[in-house]
Amino acid sequence: MDVSRRNFVRASSLVLAGAGIVSGRSAFAAVPEAPTTRSPKTQAPLVPKSGPDYQPVATLNGWTLPWRMNGDWKEFHLVAEPVVREIAPGMNAYLWGYNGQSPGPTIEAVEGDKVRIYVTNKLPENTAVHWHGQRLPNGMDGVGGLNQPHIPPGKTFVYEFLLRRSGTYMYHPHSDEMVQMAMGMMGFFVVHPKDPAFRRVDRDFVFLLNAFDIEPGSYVPKVNTMLDFNMWCWNSRAFPGIDPFVVGKNDKVRIRFGNLTMTNHPIHMHGYEFKVSCTDGGWVDPAAAWDEVSIDCAVGQMRAFDFVADELGDWAIHCHKSHHTMNAMGHSVKTYIGVDKKDLAKRIQKIAPGYMPMGSNGMGEMGSMEMPLPDNTLPMMTGFAQFGPVEMGGMFSVVKVREGLAKNDYKDPGWFKHPEGTVAYEYKGKLAAVTPSAPPEAQSAEWRVKDPRKPAHGPDGNPLPAPKGGAHSNH
Ligand SMILES: [Cu+2]
């Protein structure tokens, strides 16, 4: 595990303590260590070395927070702090998070555990942590001012509660909440069932949906944005920076996510139908679950769905709002479909070398462009796979189903090797002439430019002819 330690308590004490070998509490520092990581890679799930058995979750481009046992308390230490997060190769964001990353590490424990969570505030302002979805004493609910004093910079607060229900939860600030969530502060919280067999799966993936508004060429999110975000992320990563969901053939798979953006996200997976198995309100009775291929996740909600991975392949998984599978710069671009801009491009290139016209034939061409971009900016549509540019960004990844994977092998297996005769192919025979359905003027737009200071005359000095019926003109 790619994790460094902030203080002198060694990783091994986690294991020893859990196994009950260390008995004297004086062996512990007063406050448990706060491990930290700089890596944005998906780290190996943290298999429990003691206590009830469970299948640990894989946090997409993230990790699980190690803990120690102190008597019968499971102790964790979160540090709220500024972090640098790689959104995808080529772009870093200056965010706020926990223990070196945004989102913070996943907290995993078991139904019936007593958890003690230390929270140290290394931010320049107050914070507080709310444990979204948990049943707990009111004073542990983490709403600054309402349930507890805010945690001032430099101070450490302690939260203690019993995990009464297994399920899918998250944590996030409830203190200057808009700013702190816009800066990336959030984390997943999974409570495993006490009965190791209950709703058990072979692979269990978790991630949070989050969004940022980061101007191309800059590093810090604009925190007052309400709707017009330009980076649509899973665990503060955007395609092609989001790791694949690697699963073995016939594995029982669970994918869980929570939405801490300002809009809803219909999450769509190709190749399978699935059943919603859990929300932040609890487990869905199997008799009440129906088949879906997309599930909408509203703001502040969490959803988990289950399926059996019996179809091999590279299956896309993405938000179905098409603007959410795009990176910055995609939203304010004018529509130029049907406009031939070659001549215009040549003229602009005289004053702005490197200028590229966008989208005469749609914007798919953007996916393969090597266009000069401001520093620290991701292309709007990008990513390559075995058949060419994928023309995506934002909330997009791939479920890679392969034969013969070892139990906890999450390594990217590369692209799917399609059996012969199972890939869409070009028809090379003769085709009858295809008559276009649309009239000619709808197939290529005609633009006329009028100088408002002059009468509408053509370059020859004669009045411009009336536009042909239906043709677009800005006269
Ligand atoms: Cu979306």
C-alpha cells in the first residue's frame, strides 16, 4: 500500500492491536496515526486482519483509512487539509480534502463496531464532519453550531458512535459547507454486515460523484459556482484519469456511489442489467428490486447496484448527461455544424498560430485533435482505446470483465480481445444511391455577414439578393 505515516506508530501495530497481542494501552500514542497518501491510483482493498470477515471495498482512484483497535474501540484519524489532486494526467487541482487526497480515504468498519474518529483541522477555517446516513447520538451528527462547536483551525475533535446498521454512507463537512464541498471535501463510509454471508459480493467498488469549476489554465476551483461546473468527476478524477472497474468473469459485483454535486447523475452501465441493492437509507429487499441499466442518483443520495459479471468485454459505464462526459471548454463553444471554416481558419491563424476551428462536422474530431491548450487543462474530449479516440471526458470509465483473474487482482488487464467475428465491421459490398432526407439548405448552413454601418450590399456594390427559402441568414 502506497501510504506514508505521519508519526511514530508503525503499520504493524494495526495488525498486532487488532489481534489482541498488544494489551497495554500505554503502547499507543494518545491519538492514532493519520496515514496519508499522495497517489491518485486505486489501492488494493484493505483486507481485515482481525474481527469479522468481510469483502473489503475497492475505492476508485483512492484508498481505505487504516485503523487501530483501542480496547473495543476502532480508532481512525482524519486530517482535514489542503491537498493537490491529479484530476487526470496533465491536470492538478489545488483542493481541500482529508489525509492527502480528495476525496478523503474510505472508512470501513462492521455493524456493531464502536468507532472513535479523531478529526484534526489543518484548514485555514473552521470545519466539522457530518456522518451522512448514520444512526447516532445527536451530538455526534457533525452540524457545526447546531450539534457541536465548529472545529477551529489547529484543533482536534473526537466523534464516538456505535455502528447500528450495515450499509452505504459518506462523510462531508457541515461547516462552510458550500465552500468545503466545492473544494473537494468528502469521503465514503461503508459499514459491512456482521454476518459475513449477508448480501456478500466478490468485488465491491465505491466512489463519490463530485464536480468542480476550474477555469482552463488555473488550479483552484471557483467555490461560488451554483450550476455551471466544468469538471465532472468520480472521486475527483475525470476520464481518462478514472481507473477501470476490473472484475473476473461470473464475479458477483457491487458498484456504490454517492452524489455530492449540485445536479443529478443518471449512471448508466453497458452490457448488463443490474438491480439496486442498497441506498443510504439501507438495503433494498431483493423482492422489491427491479432490473435497470441506468439509475439516477439525485443530489445528496447514494445508490449501490449489483450484477453477475457473466459477459466478457470492455463495457462503458458513465453518466448519461452528455455534458458530464466532457471536460472543461465544452459548454460555451458555438455550434458550427455545416459551416466550412477552412478559409476563416487560415485568416485567424495569421494572427493566432495554432488556432483550430471547432466542429464543422460535429465535435467528434476534437477527440483526436492535438490542440494547444492552456497549461494544466484537460482536452474537452479525449482518451484512446484499441479502435481509436474515445471522444469522452468527465464521468466515464470502463468495466473490464476478464476470465481467470485472481480474487483481489484489480490490475488493468488492457483492452478486451474480441473473439473473431464479434466486432462491428465495414460493409464493403455495393450500395444503392442513398437520397438525403433533408433539403440541401439544411445540409450545409449558409452564413451571410452584414456590416450594420453599411447598407446590405454585396462586395460588387449591388444589393444582396434575398435569401433562398429556408436558408439561414442573419439579415
Ligand atoms: Cu452527470
